[in-house]
Amino acid sequence: MVVCEERIHAVFAMSEGRGAKGIRPHNSVNAASILFAIVIEELDELTSAVADGGRLMALASAALNRTIMLRLELGAKGYDSFLLNQVRRVVEAHRLELARDIHDHMGNGVSLAMRHVEIVGIRAGDDPAVRAAMTALQETMRQMSEMTSELRRHSGEGSLRTALVAFTESMQLQEPKISVQVNGFQAWASEEVLNQVFLIVREALRNSIAHARAKTVDVRIDIAPHDISAVVNDDGIGLVEKTIPRRNGLNSMSERAELLMGRLTICPQLPRGTRVSFWAPIGAERDLAEAASM
């Protein structure tokens, strides 16, 4: 009773859908507890009359527990993605509304003021005060234009996903099939952090492509106001020492994680495959971490 690799996406997507319907993780935990109790009771009855029933019961319980825990983990991650993307949509809507207000209201007011100054200038001739006023208004208009452009610049997926998809497409691979999901709002992280995360994930993808003999590789990046995390899962041959000769690449990933005051872990998955996980603080949390390390 193991959640097979092909169903991971389905379970994850279902969890996001539950979040949209208001079903929260603790509801899934309660349901899982009830299911576990019912199944264990049935298993106990079935194995009690069988030779070596205790061993069978232990194996079945462990398999059931592993399956339920994996589903709960995916459910919690799906709910996290739902919340991050809900927040992102709200923030983006607010930024677009602010950009419209600056353009429509403040821009209109400044344009009207510039027109009045032009009229005064025509009447007053070459007046230094009028020229200074016009220059100040033109500079204000330029700054407002830059502000509205910046507010509209950030998209839902952003440059991080675009860069990773471009990298995978440049490889022109039939296998593995690679999926990239970026949740949250990229403006919460600095360009430095996003660039380092891109390089870490790209190296993890290279290792999976070159050594894992995987059929699928899943990339998931969550950007929150206080931290950023990335997970690269493949269903390849697993973490075997001789299959990872690129020591420099792995060292580079670890060093980049340390530069961001973060942590990197590489571990095998069950029943097969490898998981590369990265986490780092951003914003105020990173400032606090840097101060504590001094």
C-alpha cells in the first residue's frame, strides 16, 4: 500500500482543490485517523487466526502508516501551495489596483498641473520659476511611470519558473519528463536569493538527468514572505554513491545554500528515487539569522 509515483500529482492537485473548497489539513488528519483505526481493527481480526499473524500485522500496519503519512504530507503541501497562491493573487491584484490608481488619478492630476504651468509659461515668457516647476512636474510624471511599470512587472509565475523551464527545454529530452511548479510571490525574495535558488535547482536537475535514469522529475518551489524552499524529486535508481560522481556540483549546491543561511539535504525516497530539498530564510528572518551568526 504505497502511493505510486504516477499518483503523486493527482494527490497533490486534489489537496489544492480541497483547500479551495475550505477543507483544511486537520480535516484530512481526522479522516486518516479514523481510516487507520478501522483498517487496523479489520487487519487484527484477519491476522489473528493466521500463522505468523503478528508479523503480518506489523508489516501491514507499517505499510498502511507509510501510505497515510505520505498522503497527509502531500495534502499539507498542497494546502500550502493553495494558500501561497491565494496570497500571491491578492497581492498582485492589489499591485495592479495601485498601478491603475497612480496612473488614472495621480497621473491625471499631474498632467493637469503641467497644462496649467504651460499656460502660465506662455503668459509669463521665459520665467525661471515656471521652468523649474515644469521640470519638477516632468520628473514626477517620469517617476510615476516607473512605479506603475514596476507594480505591473511581476507575474504569477515570474522569471524563476521561466528560467527553469527554458533550461529543461534546452536539453531536448524525451526522458525524464520534468515538471516545474513555483508557488508564492517572487517579489518576496531578492534577485540574489532567486538566482542562487535557480542555480541550486538547476544542478539538482542536471544530476537527475545525467545519473538517476529517472522517468519523471518534479520540481516544486515555495516562496513565502519569510522563507523559500525547493524540492526536486526523481523516480530514478536512488542515491547510490557510484552514481553521483559530480562532487564539485554537490559541493557547489551546499555552498550556495550556506551563502543564503539555508540548508540542503539529499536523501533517498521510498520505494525508489532521490529527493533534494533546500530551505533558506528571506527578508527579516534572514537579517536576524545573519545577525545571530556574527
